[in-house]
Amino acid sequence: MREAAGDAGPGWVPAAESIVVKIRWFGVAAGFALVQARVALGVPLHNPSAVRAFLALGAGFAALDTAFHRMGEVFLERRPLFVATMEGTFIALLCYHDTGIDSPFRWYYLLSLVCCAIRYRPALAWITLVIHALSLLALTAVLGAWRESATTLPVTLLFLGWVTWASSSLASLLKATGAALERHRAELEDRVAERSAALRAAQARVIHQEKMAAFGLLAAGIAHEVGNPLAALSSLVQMLRRRGPDPYAAEKLELAGRQLDRIGRTVRELVDYSRPASTVAGPVRVAEVIDDALGIAKYYQRTKDRAITTAVAPDLPPIRAVRDHLTQVVLNLALNAVDATEKGGHIHLSATMDNHQLALRVEDDGRGIGLADQCRLFQPYFTTKPRGTGLGLFISRQIVEELGGTLSYRTEPGEGTAFTVLLPAPRPEPARAVAAVGAEGGRA
């Protein structure tokens, strides 16, 4: 019912077709009942058998219409004018074999017009009215009943015109209402889907934050447990060194002292990393963020077999962000690059200005990202790592987008991957505004 539906939504089609089918069956049933009642009352009909035969033909047409409706289609959908002509001829023959122009079957024209108005555009309903009017005039001419139908014919045509206008207007209104409801339903579904996606994203981020908080507590506990015996060992080494041992023992104590200092630095870094994450935004320098991230990443076992280089432009302006959040982004990208490379692989972190934006890139020469995985790369819980959470890139993109930036990637299977974070750089103050402030300060 493509032509019939017009601008109405898909919900209009089955409802409208159901009404049309019911109207057709009502006309057939009422016609048989009318013939039987009039014959029983002794009303003279020109040819009752022919009337019943045509009603049976109408029942067959209604049955075909019903069958197509059950299959989700419309019988003779693309031939509306042929259907209108066929129905006009059918009704005229019913009236001819009944009682002529005064036959009650002439009101079948009204049912036909209502069905056409429901099913098709208003223009087709008016064309159908013209066809039915010609059918009615032809019936009058064949019967030669111009004088007898001097009142019946104009009244019938007037009613046909009124029903065409009323049914077409009502059907157009219902179609427009159905289309509006369909649009609102689609918009509502889109909003529900958007809110559901946002809720899932928020839940994923909360879970990730809870895991990071639990890891921080664990790291703080480990640092505390290691720190106490470490302090005791350091004190013992210092005491032994003060006693002036022999050169061999002194050399070994010196070596032990350096290793204890190394362990102490590691414990302090672990304590710093386990501190509660700050949520206060402030000016952040990208070079410091990269240093923080790599300072954490160096404890990842796989990092030791990779070459990591950095290139940060010295004149980069600070950006306004939450430092811990931005460090997490760089750390996630760096660890992903480490996992994507084999032993001896190379990872390069760089930061430059790119078209008035700060561009931070993490590049590797690893295996790249397969085409099948690229479409799901930023989805929560998607990971190709045996022990990955699938939240690193998802959380990273959320953080970058909250800063007004974008996170994109470029990859070639077997040749490596480059992730690029573009962040809006702070705009320098206009020279006139700076000069005005200076002048005001001079006057003060």
C-alpha cells in the first residue's frame, strides 16, 4: 500500500486495509440480506437471480481483497482507476437488475468512495467520484428514466460529492496524525537508545573507576608493607658503612645501598600513583603528563623489551584539564602500544601544535588493528587481550571528548598503529586587552 499510505507511517497501512476489507464484507452481507428481505416482502425486482449472482461476484472480490490483506499486500494496488471503473460498472448492473435508478444498491457508490478515500490519495477519490457519476448517468440513460430520476439523481450526486469530501478530509487528517505519531515514536526510540547508551557508558566508567580505586588501595598497602622493612634494611646498611669495613665489604654495602635506594624510589612512585585521583581541572603541561605516564608504564613487564622515545615541542602551551585523567589517557595508549608490539618494537610519543590544536600522538610499529576489530574498537568491554578489561580506549575517548577534543587512529595491518589526541589549546589574550591591562597597572 505504498501509494495508498501517502505520508502516513507504516502503522496506518494495516489499520486502513482492515477497515476497507470490513466495509466490503459489510456491503456484501447487507446486499444479500436486503435481497432476501425484499423478496420475502414481495417487492418486485427486475431479476433477483442476477442480483444474487452479482453479489456473489462481489463476495469473490472481497475474498481476494481479504487474502491479499492477510499477506500484507493490496489486491490490484497499482490499478486504482481500474478498480474504480470495475466497481462503478458492478454497482450500475446491480441497480439495473434490481429496481433501477431508485435501487438502494446505488448507495454502494458511497461505500466505494469511502474505501477509495481511505486507501488512496484525495485526488484519486475525486477521480473515482467522476467515474461513479458517469456510471450513474449511464444507468439513467440506459433505463431512459430521466424524468423519473429528476429528484433522485441530483440528490444522489450531491451525497456522493459530500461523502467524497468528508471521507478524503478525514482520511488525510488521520494519515497526517499517524505520520506525526510515527515520527514521535521514532524520536522517542532514538532518545531511549541514546539514554541507554549513555547509561551503559556511565556504568562502565564507574566500574573502571572502582577497579582503579581498589588497585590504588592495594598499591598503598603493598607500599606500606614494603616500606617498613625497607627502612630497616637501609638503616642497617648505613650503620655497617659507618663502622669502616674492609674494602670488599664496603663495595658490597655500597651496591646494596644503591639497590635499596632504587627500591625506595619505586615504593614512593607506587605511593604517588595510589593517591586518590584529583578531579580538579587546572593548567596541565603535556610533557609532564607524558613523563608521569611513562613513569608508571615502565613497571609493566613487557615495557622492558621495547624502545620508547618521546618528542615534545618545547613551546607547547598548557591546557586546562584534570591531570590524572589526561595521564590515564596517555598511559592507556602507551600500554596498548606495548601490547601491540613484539620484543624489540618501537613506540614513539610526540606532542605538537596542529592547526591551533594540541596534537598528542602515540605510534607503534606493531601488528596493527584488524578490519574486523576496527568497528568495535571504542566499544566498552571489547578487548583482544587475554586479560584485558576492554575499557581503556572507551574511557580514554570519553575523557578526551569531555575536554572538547577528539581521539582518532590510523592503522595498517602488519605495519603499526598511530593514535592521535587532538585537544583545544588555550587562545592567547588579544594584544589590545593585554596592553589595556598594562596601562591600567601603570596608572595605578
